[in-house]
Amino acid sequence: MKLRYAMVCSSNQNRSMEAHALLKREGLDVASYGTGQHVKLPGPSLREPNVYEFGTPYKHMLDDLRRKDPELYRRNGILPMLKRNVSVKTAPQRWQENAADGTFDVVLTFEEKVFDMVIEDLHNRNHVLLKPVLVINLEVKDNHEEAAIGGRLALQLCQEFETIENWEDCVDDVIINFERQNNRKLLYSISYY
Amino acid sequence: MVRLLGSWFIAPIDASLLKPIPFLAYVRFMWILLRLEQVRIGHWLTAMKSMTGANIGASIRSDSEVLQESAFMISVWRMISFANVFILSKFDTERQTVDDNFKLAKEIRCLSILCCFPIFIAKRRIFILCCFHFIQSIAAIARKRPIYYKSVLSALLDFAPSFEVAKARHTVSIQYSLRTAFLGFLRCTHPVIAESRERLIRELRAMNAGDAADQVIRQMDKIMKNNERASRDLQLIKDDQLSNQLHVSGDVTKKRLAPVDNEDLNNSSDTTSKRLRYGLHNNIPATVDFNDARQDHVNGISPKLPVSDGDLTPEEQIIAMIGALIAEGERGLESLEILISNIHPDLLADIVITNMKHLPNNPPPLTRYSNLSLNRPSDSSSDPSQVVASNGFPTIQALEVSAQVHASSSNTTSLPFLDMSTSSNPSTDSKRDPRRDPRRLDPRRMVVPVDAPPSSVVEDTANPVQYLAAQSDNDASSLSNPPVLPPLPSISESTSDLVMPSADTDLNLSESPLISEGNQSIPKFEVQDVEDNEFTPGRETSNGLHHLSSPISKVEDSVVQASIDVAVLDEAYSPSSSEADQLSPDRSTFEASEIASTEFPVLPLYIGLAEEHQRNTRRLALERIINSYQNSHRTDLKQTQIALVARLFAQTDVNDVIGMVQQRIVSDYEQQKGHELVMYILYHLHSLVISDPASSAAVVYEKFLLGVAKSLLGDLPASDKSFSRLLGEVPCIPDSVLGLLGDICTRSQSGSDGRDGDRVTQGLGAVWSLILGRPGCRKACLDIALKCTIHPKDDVRAKAIRLVSNKLYAISYLSENIEQFATDMFLSAIDQRFSDSVVSQSADSEKRVGGQVESAETSISGSQASDPEISQNDNTKGIQNASLDDTSIPSLQAYSLMSLFFALCTKKPTLLQLVFDSYGLAQKAVKQAVHRHISVLMRAMGSSFSQLLGIISNPPHGSEDLLTQVLHALCEGITPPPDLVATVKGLYETRLKDATILIPIISAFSKDEVLPIFPRLVQLPLNKFQMALAHILQLGLNSDLVVKYLEDYMEMGIQSSKGSAHTGPALTPAEVLVAIHDISPEKDGLPLKKSSMHMACIPGALVTVITDACSACFEQRTVFTQQVLTKALNQMVDRTPLPLLYMRTVIQAIDAFPTLVDFVMEILSKLVNRQIWRMPKLWVGFLKCISQTQPHSFRVLLQLPPPQLESALNKYPNLRGPLTAFVNQSSVQTSLPRSTLVLLGLAPPEEHMQHPHVTSSLHASDPSSSVRGATFT
């Protein structure tokens, strides 16, 4: 069954975009979001992150960082990541403001905090369709290597869901199988649109 | 709509659904529908109840197999859990109605189910989903409604261990969900929740969530501290303003709990009165403990509560905070707004009440209130908290004042629900009167003319109206009691200020039904973040009230009515009334009630959903069901799916989905599930139509049925029975579908794809089954069938006629109609009326007459299964007809029109009487048509003609031709049965002297019978005689003679029958010949016949029919063979006298059979012996015969006596030469008498020397006679 996926991390830069790029390449119907207040990218030091508003185009960030310190950002992989993101979509989107994007069947988060926020946000929305949405948390560390692995896992999981007819029926099996195969712990919950 | 839905909600839960079917799907969509259709929760719960209660137990017990299969149990529980989840989800999302829903939920012991719910979670995977929602939902409830917190918490705590059972389930996620819930509790500052904080932390630690818990606690502590700081600031400000000093101390929890403790200090009479009231209102005993809890909560903040100790109640604390914020001015205003909008309405109410005691004794400047009153009407429909926010702290006081007014006015009218403790405050009220005045008066001036004082107040009291309405089920009897009202005037006399309030109360009561009717489900003062669309009507209603001005007397009249309405209303919204009950004893004044009614309004029992949403969601649901189960082959799934799709479809905007459903239906039709689905859908639509004739469901129904029918016709082969079955089983058949059916039957809608005929059969088949199976549309269907029976297209007609005559006519209730129709058509054909009605119908047939005729002819043969030989004749006939343009069309039309009638005649021969009766009136063309029918009919009737005998024995005038036709057809190929023969004979002897009618039966006649009538037969026209001859001789009717005859006469073919049983011909051909020759014009009185065909060759003889008869015989060379002629001629030559035509026959015989020459010579010799020359008529023939048969005849010629020889030679001079030569050559010369020789000039003449001259003169005349002879042959 054709499902609609959302990949959510906090800044909609690394993990969610990695997964987004991968799923998109595989032809799945996917979108990606961040749940944070702002888009934060590592800066020169831990205390000086680069902060953008959601909706700022990746292109703009790319240009901005290139201007600031191309060497640093190339080294820490930010520039390649932003280039990748530019090819996927225009700008980071905020999960809490995505009501207009329609409903998703599966929301994949990459951090427990994000998971909580998604759940809470969904709860706070007006339930109109009563269409169930499956929210799954796949814990992925926020670095490029892990993001790449996490993206592949996300793809695997989503493809798993593609093959089944009603995820409501066998979500447990899918999740448990996935956990066994990949030795990862998932969390999931449901909410309603 | 709601009613209907309610009924079907319960309806599906019948025995069939109580099997282990996938409740998941069912429940899921019920659930969606529940929202979509705004079905009343009551209905839903009833359904749930029927699921949970005895029904399930009973069905389980009755089916032990099912019991063993735990799937059943699981399904049921799945359903229940979904229901609960749903209800709970409403708790979560629909904040206004939480309490009411919760009460309903309790009614089905929702909580107890929820508590056992975890037990079942272990059993089925889907329950994990329920778990999530369960946890989330009840956690949300607990946060929103702290009074339920204890129950919820215990449920959750119970839940926690039990999910351990759910092995192989993803318990981590559930646990996480629980964790989230508990953390949510921790964040909550509500005292009840805070009370159990320790427990929560313990639980969280057990879940390895201690860190998170600590974090939350830290956060909360921080918040607390902030609160305290704010309170402290407040206190400082208040110190200046308020006489009553407040202390801010201790933690919030403790403060909050204080009033609860104080409850016992409440005056006892109050408590008893409350109890009493509950006793009256004991319809929800289950709710009592919750009510109590509620009381605790509300009573704790009652205004009467003596705040004797120094501890601040939470209300006071917040009031202090508000004061502090206000003191900050503009800056504080914003935060104040946020604060107030976040304050729980209950709490807000309490705050206001509490604050009342801080009211200053002196009225504030008047302007302030007039300002306020100006604001009031416009703001009246807005969130009270916003009002508060915008106007600042004093506004609260103002509101509170108005509340007080109401309380006091209620007191003075001494309505029974008044609390004594409240009414003991009149002094306070009167003190505040001056302040009330401007507020009361201002809006009145603004909105309504002065002469309608009571109504103007309504705008201020819109909320109390509701409040009182809700409340009045307690007091309805006393309020509606006229005796209660009289005190009003007296009170108004005593205190003029109180007049209006008291009037208000009355008016409110009378208006309340108006309001509640106007927006039953809509809270008047809905918090604005609720849907706007619900909100607007409420405003309208209140506007309407603004302009309503009714004198008090009128109000009094309507009070009774009002109270009744109120009572009704209360029934419908009993939760609300009980809610009001809780509040009423508290005397929590107007403000409290206003806020209460804001929060717990007249119940919105439905969840509002924008139209667009509804439609969209319906469509989504439908699509999903259809698509997701498309490939499923599980019948039980299908079953559910069908039921769901049907219901959804019936309530969905059809245009969106009709195509999709149709496609699905047709694709699935083979498995009969499509059919079932259609039936479900149609029946649902139909039920909608029935329940609401004005609804659009009828249109939808028609459209859908038509669409399905068409697609069935288009997509399925004609042999498929689905179409017929569809029509047979649908709840009702609209006209358009009948029209479609008619089109199919008449082939007018389908293309020329070669399957037309099948389609016609299909259509007629459907018509047939409808007639049999649906008495309702029997008439219409019969009409279709009958219309087809006169259809210009022949296969349509033939099929329809077969249907009508073979199948339908036998049905007793139809036969009369059919007969009537057939008769009408027949008569119209006879009267030529059809030319008006039918010509138009068959316009196309006229355009192509030739082809039409062709096909008509072939179709007759086709439908009657005749053999090819005859149909060939048909073709020739058809061509003939085609050449007769003007007559053939009426004939064909007549033929079409009469077909049915004749088909019926087969079944009911007595109908033929009409044919006979009207035959004489008909035109030729019509007669032709009748002839064609009748012969077919007679053959079809076979041996059952006996009923015809009556008609035959007494044929109406003008029907002779028809009669003959009938007889021919009857006797064709068989020996006429004796009774028929007797009848016809009788007819012939008595009435009808025409021998024609005897022809068909003549083969049954014996020789003795034939001979007397033979002259009559001969006398008939030649063709009829030939027919008779054939019958007499019992020739096969396929002989050329007969066929030719039939062609001429009937203009249509007749099926021939070969090899029929002959008993032997009545006469041999020879006898026939003899009989013909025996006829003498004198004896038999034969009239001369003017025949244009032949000129008699017999000089002076009468040209009679006999000649023709003979000729006819000779034409039949296969019958009248050489031997026959020989025999006949031999018989006749000995007769005396010789038959007149004897020589003619002989000449014909020798012409026909030259080999007979020797025999003829013998005859001639005999004739010579009989002195043929004495019979002048025969003598001419004799000589002619001699002449024609020379030279064989020379011997005979020489036998003639010399005078005759001479006369012969004189007559035929050309004989002389050959004869002389003959004599010279042969040896006969010696035997010849001398006179002969002399005559021939072979002997010297003695005295006859002039003879040659004579002969030469004779000779001269010879050519003419020989020419005649030539023509004769």
C-alpha cells in the first residue's frame, strides 16, 4: 500500500534530509521536517551555532557558510550536506507548521525528543479525519556517518511498510522484526489526524 | 439524519456481525462515521452496550465453536476498545463536552471496561494501538479534568503491570507512552494531581524515567516559585486596597485543599437541600460519586464559604496575582490576558465569586459602568475571559455584580431552588442597586424601545437563560405553576429595582426554549477557539432575542410552554442538567453559572465538522475501503466491507464516488459480491428516501441504479443474469430504469454490435422476471413487453410475443390485460387505425420497405421454423409484396399488430371468433395479414381445433375466405378428422353452398360422396378446382399445382407436408377423368363459363368449365399418366352416349403422349365401329384426331365407310395424297372396298368423277382448321 512518509529531526538538515534524499530516490512519497525552534548548524564553536529560521533556503545557508568559512564547513561536512539538501528541496520545514502539507501515514523521527514533540503536536491538532498516523522513533545520532546509516534503516523500514497492506494490523511484527534484524530499538506510537 | 444513523449504528450489530469478523475494519469506520455524521454519542453507546452486554454473552454461549475460537472474543474487545478510545479521544479533543461524554461513558461502565482493557491487550496486536490512544486519551482527560484524575491514574497504574503480559508486543512503546503520560501529570499543577506526585515519581523511576521526572519536577518547582513571587507582589498591592487582609503563604497545593476541608463547615441546611435535589434527580445514580467529587470542588469555592482563617484559597491567591498584574498597568495586561485565558473556567468562576467580598462599598463613577454597558452587548458573545482581559480587573467586579443581581432577583421571586443562605443577603443587594441601574438601563436604551423593558434585559442575561433552562428540570413544576407568578407585582412594588430582575427571570424562562431551540448543540458563549461556524448561530440567536419584545402577560402565558420545552430539553441533555444541578445548590451566582455554561453549555453532543471536511473524509474512507479490500478474497472481510461501503456511499456525495463504486461493482460482479454491494447501497438509499421523501437520496438512488444497470449492460455479456437479478432485487424501480429496460427490449439504445438480439432477450428476460417477482412494477413491465409485441422489428416482436403468449398469458392476473391489449391492437389493425399510431413508430421501416418486407417474410418463416422450401416462396412473395408498395406496408403493420393476438389464439382458440367476426370489415391488405397469421395459427393449433368447430359451423358473414383458409390449414397434410368433415359438410349443406369450403376436406370423402359434388367442384374457378382435384386425388401438396394455387390465392407460402397418411384417394385419376367427362351441362345445370383462357376447339360445343377441368387434368402429367388416360379413355369409349369432350380428350392425350398412338388408333377404330360420324360434335374431333395422327390413322381412316371417308378427305384434303400413297404401297389395297379405292382414285371411278373438285374445295379450307387444331393443343 502506498503510504506517505515524513522524516523528522530537529533541524531538518542532516538526519531527516539524509533519509528524505534516500527515500525520494527510491520513489517513495516522502517529506521531511524539523521540530526545533530554529534551524541550527554547527558553527566555529559549540557556543556559536549558525542559526536560521525555518524556511530559509538551503541555498542561502550554503552561500552564507561558504562566505563565512568555506574551509571549516567543508571539513565538518556541512557544505556537502547543504549541497545535498539543495538538491532535495528548497528549504527546511518546521513540523509544527506543516498542517497544510496534508496527512502522513508514517512519521519517522530520529530522536526521542523529536518523537515527543511530534506526538504532542499531533495531539494538539484538531482531529478531523481521525486518520491514524504511525509515529516511529529511530534513534540516530546527529552526525553524518550515523545519518547515512539511519537513512538506510529508514528506507528499509519504510519499504517494509510499503509491502504490507494495513500497517495497523502488523505494525508490531514489522517493528519487532526490524529491531531484531538491525539490533536497534524503536519506539512508536499512534496519533490521529 | 441522526436518527437514521443511530438506527443503523445499532442495526449492524446483529447476529451476522457477531461472528468473528474483522471488527477492526468495522469499528474503524463506525468510528469515522461517528465523527462524520455527527451521530449522537448516545446511539454509539447504545451500540456499544449491545456489544458488551448480554448480547455477546448470549451469542458466545450459543455458539461453542465461536467460544473456543478466541478470535471472536478478541474482535469484540477490539471493538469495545476502539469505542473507548474514541470516546476518550473526544475527551482529548473536544474540551467543552468532556464531562458529558464522560458521564455517558460511565453509563456503559466505560471505566470498568477500560480497566479490564489491558487484560485483552495481550491477546491481539491491534490492541497496542488502542493502548496508545488509551493512555494518551485518559492522560489528557486527567489533565483537563483533575477530578477524574484518581480514576485515571489507578487505571493507568493498573495498566502498567498488565502490559507485561503482552509478550511479543512492542511493549517499549507502550511503556514510553505511559511514561509520557505520567510526566504530563507531573507537569500539571493541579492539587489533586500534585497530591499523587510521589506515586508518579515512583512509577517513573520504575520505568527508568527518573531523570525525566526529576527534570520535570525541577521545572515545576521553578514555576511554583514564580507563582509565589507574583502572589507576594499581589499581596502588597492588595494591602492597600482591600479591607480584608490576605496572606500569601504555603504551597499551592495546600491552599487549594483548604476549601475542600472547609466543606464540612458549610451550613448543613444547604447540604441537605442539595442531597434532596439529587434525590429528585436520581436518574444517574452512577454519577453520584463523581458529582460528589464535583461538589467538593465547587463547594470549596462557594461564596458563602466563610473565609475565616488567614489562609488564602487559591482563588484569592490568583485574585491577588491578577491585582498585581493590573497594578503593573499596560505591561501586566498582556500577561494577565494569558493568565486568565489559561485559567480553568471553574477556577475562574471561583475566583470571581471569591472576589465578590472585595467589592467596594461605594459605587464607582457612573460613567465607568455606562462604558461597560456599551461594551456588553457587543462583547456578550465573546469569551468572558477576554472581556475580563480587555477591561481589566474592575470588569470582573462588574460581572460579578450582575451575577449578584441575578442571584438576588431569584431570591426575591422566591423560586424554590433558591438557597436560604444566598437569600439572606438582600441588604447587600439593595445596597448595590444603584450600581445595577445604569447597567440595566443603558442597553435597553440602546437596543430596544423603552416600552419593552423585559426583553431588553435579555442581552445581559443570555447566559442565565441557558443556565436556568438547564437548571429548570428541578424546578419546572414550580416555575410553570401560575401561582408562583403573582408575587412578582408585589415585589416590584416594594422594590422598584427588583421588578426588572424578577421579570428577567420569567422572561428568561420563557426565552430559554427559543435559545435552546435556536442552537441546541451550540454553547452560547463558546470559547472562541472553538469552531467559528458553530459560534455564529449562537450570536444570531442572541441578536434575535435582542429584538424580541414581549409583554409580561405574554411571558406568563408562555411560561408553561417554556417549562415543558425546558423539560424536553433536559431530557435530551440530561448530562448538562445534571451538571447544572451540581452548580445550582452552590448558589454560585450568575458569574459562576455563566462561566459554567461557557464551559458546559447546552451540550454539543455532536462533533461539528465542516461540510467540506465531512465530504472529503467520507470520500477518503470510502476510497480506502474499496481499495484496500479490492484484492481480498476473504468473504468475511467482503461482508463487512460491503456493509460499510453501502452506508458510506449512501451518505456521500455521489458524484465523487459513483464511478469508483460502479467500477468496483462490475469488476466484482462475478463473485456476486458486487451485486450484494449494490443491494446494500440501494437499500440504504431507499431507506433514506423513505425516511425523508424530500431528500436528495431519491435522485441519487435513481442515478446510481441507472448507472449500475447501464454498466452491467455494457460490461457483461448479454447472457449474464446479473441485470435481471439487479432489477429483481432492488428496493424500488424508478421510471428511468424502466425506460432503460424498455430501450433494451426495443433495441433502441444499443449499437449494432451483433449482440442486439441477445440484449433483447436479456431485456425481455428481465421484464419477465420483474413481472413475476415485482408486483409493484408489473404493470409497467407488462407494458414494455406488450409494446415490444407490436414492435416493427421482427426479432424483437417475435421474442416479445413468445414471452407474452407462452409465459405471461398463462399467468392469471396478466391474461386479462394481455388479452385486452392484443384485442385492441387487433381491432386497430382491422380498423386501420394503426396507420396513425404505428406508422409513426415504424418510420424507419417505411424508408426501407423492400428490405423490411424481406426480413419480415424471412422472420416469419424463421420464427415458425418452416422448411426452406416455403421460405423461398416467402421471398418471392415478399418481392411481390414489395412491388405493391402501398398495400404491403399496411399489411405488414397489420401483421405486426395482430401477431400477438394470433399468438394468443393458439392458447385460447375462442378468441378466433373475433377474427372471424371482424374479418369481413378488413381491408385487403389486412386480410392478407390475417391469412398469413391464420394458417400459421392453425398449424400451431394442430388437433385442438375442435373448439373451432363452433365457429366453423356458423361462420360470420364475409368470413368465407377466411374459413376456407382455416380449413385448408387444418386439413393440410392430414386426413381431415371426421368431426371437422361432418361440420363442414353440414355447413355446406345448410348455409354455404360454396363448394370451395369442401375442398380441404374432400380427401376424406368417399367416392360416393365425391361424385355428387363433383360437378360443383368443376364449376369452381379453375384454380380452386385444381386444388380440389389435388385433394381428391390426394396429391402431395408440394405438387406444382397446389403450390401455384396457394400462391395465387393466399399470397403466402404454406408449409407442405409430405407423406401424410393416406387412406387412399377417393377417386383414381382415371375415375376423375371419367367423372369430368360424365358431367353434362344439362343434367348438372352447369352454367357456361366465360373463360378467357381457352376457346373451345370443339365446334359448336359449349366452352365450359369442363374443358378447363380437363385441361387442368392434363397439366398433371405425373398424375394423369399414359396408363390413366388409357384406362379412362377405354372406359369412356364404351359409353353411350360418348361424353361430349371425349374426342377432345383423346386428341389431348395423343398430344401429350405420342406413344399412345396405337392405343388411340384402337379407340378410333372402336369409334368407327360405333359410327362416330353420327355424333356430329365428336365427328369433328374425330377427324381432327385422324388428321393429327396421320399416317397412323390411315388404317382407321380406311375403315370408314366411303361416304364418311370422302367427307373426311373433303375436310382434310391434305390427307388424300398421303392416304393414296399409303394405299398403293400397302397390302391393304386388296382388302379395301372398291368404293374406297375409287374414292382415292386408285380404282376407276364409276360415277363419282366430280369428287376431286369437292375435295379440292374442302382442301382450300383446311389451313384454317389446322391452325385451330394447333392452337387447341
